[in-house]
Amino acid sequence: MFKALVVEKDEESGKTSAAVKELGVDDLPEGEVTVAVEYSTVNYKDGLCIGPGGGLVRKYPHVPGIDFAGTVEASSDDRYRPGDKVVLTGWRVGEAHWGGYSQKANVRADWLVPLPDGLDTREAMAVGTAGFTAMLAVMALEDHGLEPGYGPVLVTGAAGGVGSVATAILANLGYEVAGVTGRPETADYLKSLGATQIVAREEINETTKRPLESESWSGCVDAVGGAMLARVLGQMKYGASVSAVGLAGGAGLPATVIPFLLRGVNLLGIDSVMQPYDNRVRAWKRIASDLPMDKLEAMIQPAKLGDLPGLGADILKGQVKGRVVVDVNA
């Protein structure tokens, strides 16, 4: 027997509820690799799946948790052997397939990545999907010509999971980082991660009738979308790029094509869910080398399985700072 956070749905009322329960190995879905999960984390998608509406879940009972890291217990795939340390993000695990809020998980081998040298399972979940996405965003900016010394790189939603890791990585690589936040109390936290400039959300969150403004940013990691992204596009330097990773500010984009046509601005879409294996390995190796572990440790909020219903509600309200690391065995 093992413990897991199980979301169940009342068929009469349509309401869902989440609670820690004991399960048996026979309860697990089919999979090529059985992993003894050690740590998971909390993402916006997890909040949706845990919440009263069930969010992205289509079949109940369900075990959420879109990320996990742990040790292989059994494998029918030659790529993994018992004792191997592995990490999983994406592939709709925790949504369509049972996820990491459990002491054991069965998954397809294709969904796993070997844990890179220099990271342990706890650190890997301090990174999680949010940090993995942040690294993909930074890599995309670099692949499109971003280099240190050409002016500040803007990070929107900087105190959130993606923004925190992006800020720390960029600062560690020698970039000047401007962090956007709507919470003034997070300014010292962002500066501790390496941000050299704090931009109040209200300064950049409103649309403007001017399609172009002063060229301010050499690159941008945008976790907000909506009106803020539209505004940022008009402030990018010539040939600069924006990595779009989120839509906390809305899915609409009230922008014009002028920044693309007159300044050659690039809008780069970042998907972490279906990312090809080789680029996943590349990103995790970069995380191990380019994310300072002392900065990562400063982001961590520890949690247990029983804390998840409350944390799921908090992240949907934008009340989670940094990275939550869930010890599923605590």
C-alpha cells in the first residue's frame, strides 16, 4: 500500500473533492516504468485539477501532479533500470494520466528523462515544469541571438515559478534582468535572485494606442500574455525576441503587427508539454549547469501531500511565491 492525493467526483452534484488515501499497486494505470516517487511540485495546472471543478481532469478517480522525480523500481524498457534517478514533466501526466501526487507512479518510458548529474530529485522538483519552461524560454532567446551586454531582459510575472527561475538563470548567465511584479513585497526576493530592476505591473499592464514605444528590452520571458504582452512587444529593441510561456493575464493579444514589421521583433511560443526528448535532455543539462543552486534553494517552500488542496487553491489566486516542493513521503 502507498499514499496518494486522490480527486474524486460526486456524480449527483458534479462536485469534486481531494483527499490523501491509501492505494495498492493494482490501482495504478498501466505503464512501462514503475517509479518510487520522492518529490513533486505545484503548478497552475495542478491547482485546476485539484480544485472543486476538476479543471483538466476527464476521468475519476484521479491522481494529479504534472511533475515528479524519483527512483525507478521496475522497468520493461531497456532504457531504464531499477535504481535509476528520473524526472518527468509534461505529456499530460497529472491531467489525462495519473501523476506525481503519489508515492508510486506507472508511466511510459518515453515520458521520462534521466536526472542529470548535478541535480538531486528534490532540486529537480524545485525546478519542475515551471523551471524547465523557464530554461526552454531562455534557450529560445539565445537561439535567436540574445547575448549579455545588449540591455536588460524583461521577465514578467517574475515572482512566480517560471519567472523566479528565469530571473535566476538569466542573472547567473550575466544578463541584466528587469522583473515585473504586481506584489511590491516581492522586490527584495527578486533582487536576491539577481534582478537589477523592478518594474511595477501597473506601469506596463495597460494597452496603449501607440504601436511602438522606446526600445527598452533586449529580450523578454513573458508569463502573463494579454495586454501586458501586447505592450511589451512595442517596447522591444530591434530584432529582439519574446518567449511566450503563459497567459495569466488572458489569452487575448490586443496588439498590432507593427513591432514585427518595423522592428523585426520575434514572438516565440514555448511549449513544455510535448517537447521532444533531445531538447528535454538539453534543457535539463543546462539547468544543472546554469541555475545557481543557492538561488534555487531560496525559492523553495516545503510541503506534504496533505497540504496540496490548500496550495492548489492558493496558486490559482496567484498567492504562491517561488517553488513549492512536495515531499510525497513526509
